[in-house]
Amino acid sequence: MRKYLRWMATIAIASSEPACGVEFALADTVQVGYFDPAASDANLGIQILGTATGPVSFNVPIVQLLNSQQHPLLLGTGFGFDQIVAMAVPPTGNIFAGSLGGPNPTFEFTFNDGFSPPQGGTIYLYASWTGTFQGDPRLIMPTNWGVIETPQVGIPGYTLTTQVLICATANPFCGPFVGGVAPQGFAGQGQFMQLGTRDLILSAVFPGGGIEAPPTQFRMTEVFAFTGLSHPPFAQGDVGGLIETTFNQVPAPIMGTGPAAGLVGAFMLWLARRRRNRCKTRAT
């Protein structure tokens, strides 16, 4: 019994300074871009629409492209949007949204009132979040994505594909038409043809890094592939999309069985709760 008590005391001393998940840099960068493969300037690649840099806080970094139904933002061959927003949201929320919870920021990408040109087509919207982290690069990623707005009349005739990817490239984005996805960096993909969102758990590995490694740069890209069929007979749009993802490090398994393992497990659960409470105190 003394052996187990000494073991737990050692763990307690080592854990006296809580590790609040992945440690992120003071300054992060969020960028938004698009690519329409049928556009006359498709040879130029992904066009950057906006960039914002700063510490993840109540009002930065946020890229917001805001227009109106009377004067929509027109892209490529005639895709239009009233609003496109990408932002890194602190655990306590920001001026636009709450986080998904946990000690780390939520990366959110959304658009509203999207419509396709009369001839139809597909446009790719990209948002990337770049910064640094220090910790275990193996991540589990609670995610919510889907369609948050859909045509009210007519036959919808659209498909919205969502993706989350981890990058190992100097390019601002990774994914369709640009590549650069890190090994074990394709976190997941969803597809929607009607109103509705989905909660799920994705996983990925940041390239490089490690528990004892120095801070490492990361880049995550969220992608919408928005496809509309020809109008008529299908509706041109009024579609909205959402992707939001946060990070948690993969928990290490507790080895062993029996009463001693159960005691250690209970003790580690208490430590985890104490870490979480301290992280919340720091965040506020």
C-alpha cells in the first residue's frame, strides 16, 4: 500500500501545475479564401479574401466578409454570399459565438445566404487557422458541422460537403486543389443536402511535435464545397453552412486492474477535474 501511496504522491507533485490542454501561441492567424474551378481566373489558384492576426480573444482573430441580400459578395462564376466568417473562438466565447467547450479554442467557419449561379457549379470555400502548439500532437476533435439555412421554396438542388484537415505545408490552405495534408491529417468529411447539423468526434495528428518537443507550428483548414444545380428547376440558394472544431489531447490509458488500479483511476479523475477548474479560472 505504501508503494501505491508514494506513486500517487509523485503524480500529485508532478501535476501540481495543471497542463491546460495544448498550449497555443499568443498570436494566431486566420485566413479565408475561395476557388471556383470553372472561373476564368481559376489558373491563379485559391484567392485569399481576408486575413486576421492576433491573440485568440474576445474580438480577434476574426475574418468577416459582410454584404447584404441586395449587394451580395459575388465570387467566381457567380456564387454569392451575404456573410462569410472564420474565427478562432476562446473557450469563454467571443463577440459572435460560444465555444464547443474544453480548455482550447474552437475554430469556426460559417456562411449565410449562399447561392449558386443560374448554370450551377461548385465553389470551394477555405478557412485556415495557423499558430503554434506544445504538447501531445495526437488529438481528438469534437466537431459540429452541417447546413444551418436552406431554401424555403422550390427544389433545393444543392450539396454541401464539409472537411477538416491538418496541414504540413507553407501554403495558407490545404485540401482540394492544393494538397499539403499532413500524414494522419485528414480528420473527416461530411455531406449534406438538407437542413441539419451533426455532432461527431474527429481525430488527427499534428505533424512533428511531441510531449517533450519545443513549440511546433500547426495549420488547420476547414473547407466547404458548395454545389448548386442549374436554375430552374432547382433553387439558386439561400444556403448557410457551419463547421466548428475544437481540440483535446488523447488521454493516456491507465494500466493495470484490480483495487489499486481503481484507486489510481479515481485519483487521476480528481486531478483532471482540478486541472479543468484551474483552466477555467485562468480563462476568466
